[in-house]
Amino acid sequence: MQNDPFAQFKAAQREGWALFVPLEAYTTPAAAKLVEFARVQPGEKLLDVACGTGVVAVTAARTGAQVKAMDLSPVLLERARWNAATAGVAIEFTEGDVEHLPYPDASFDVVLSQYGHMFAPRPEVAVSEMLRVLKPGGRIAFSTWPPELFIGRMFNLVGQYLPPPPGVPPVALWGDPSVSAIG
């Protein structure tokens, strides 16, 4: 990551996402829907990418999946560990970057992400990494905000006044099914 052109941008994100903790209750219902949509089964090896406060990881672990989770923010990981302990589930949490997942190829049956992966500056790199760690025949699923609804529109508005660095696409594009993140 020493040659990462977005290192400073990611450092700012790492600090900024610490403010997200009070909003975790709003993401919990969507976490249950994501885990259900991905058809997570007991015993499956699952990775929660950009796990934030761990609501998807905890939900998946409660189904009996073997869960690992990673996030860019140490503050969010601390809260995720607390949430896992409160729920009585074992999850391996790691600090890391979605553009450089610290796992071997074909390690997971299921790769999930709820609202976190979409903040990676290079969607094609993030998707490539998620697919790299996914076993052949595995399932990948993620949640995003549709650009036409409130949160997507808010991100578009904020982006007009605080645009991301050059080369970073608008976050709301992840919620548009007509946009491909791969090539």
C-alpha cells in the first residue's frame, strides 16, 4: 500500500468513519436482509468486507457461519468486537483495506458488504479483491443506497460541494444497477 495514490484519502476516511457508530441501529435490519438474500448457511466461511460496526458479521455468525470481518477504521472494529461479544459469537476482526484484502485466494464461500465497500476509491479494484477471495461457485452480495433515494441523493449533493479526489467515482453509482464496477 506504500504506492497507493489514495493513501491520504483512505486515512481521512479511517478517521471520519469513527463518527458512524451512533447510526449502526439503522443498518441492522438491512443486515438481516443481506444475510438472508445471500442464503448464508451454517458452517460456511464468510467474509464481511468493510464491516463497520459488525452488524452483518454478527448476523451471519448467528446463523452458524464461520465469519471473518475487516474494516479500515479501528474505532469501528472496536465497536464490532463489542457487538460480537454482546451477541456471544466468535468473529475474527481485522483492520484492512478493501482494495488489499489480507486473505488468500478462494478463501470464502460467501463475501458480503453492507454500505462499506462502496467507499473504496477504485470500484474495479474493490470488486476484483472481493472476487479474488471468493471460492469458485461462491456467492457475493452487497447493499448500497439507490442514487434516487434520500441517502443516494444526499451523497450526490455533498459530492457537488466536497467532491472526491480526481479518479474516484461518485459513491451513489454503486446503487445504480446499470453501472458495472468491473471494466
